[in-house]
Amino acid sequence: MDNSSHGRQSLRRPLDILVDGRMRSRPICVELIDVSEGGCKVKGRHGFAEVGEHLSLKINGVRSPLGKVVWVDDQYAGVAFQGKMHEAVVDHLMRESLEKKLANQRRANG
């Protein structure tokens, strides 16, 4: 999918990390597939989300803006943030994720 397929206004960046959050007043743990200033794509258990539901995520200690599920496809859901995540925060999350991956590779090879 390209950025225009769901009205995206900013570039999605791959993350692929586990994050905690809340949905329907209950805690959830989902895989964050990608993130942008305006939203993200998450993967959870089949049926974990429905279009129109609200959720909050805590990504590496950083709270995202409140999000609304705008599409669901099996275990995947697209989330539009109500407000924007600052570009510097998205960049920081990307750097932090890359540093962790590199450290894990060094340990595995070391």
C-alpha cells in the first residue's frame, strides 16, 4: 500500500517492536510494524481490534497520541493518531530501534 491508500500524510517507518498499550480499558501488547507522525500499523491476536476503537500505546517509554483504528485486516490494524507525534520523536524511536538491533546482532556474532 502506498501512503495515499488510507489518506496518509506522512512517511511510515518500519519499527517491528513489541509495545504495551490500552484498548477497551484493558492492557494489550502488540507488535508495532511501522510508525509515522500521523499513525501506525500494529499486529495483534486475530480479532484484537475493531474499526472505530480507540487505543493508547507506549513505545519505548514514549506515549503516542491517542489513536483510532481506521482499518483491520486479520491480525493487522491501521491506527490514525488524534494529533501528531513530533517528527523528532519518530526519528528517536527509529534510532533507538536500530541501535537495539545492532547490539543484538553483535551479541549473536560475538
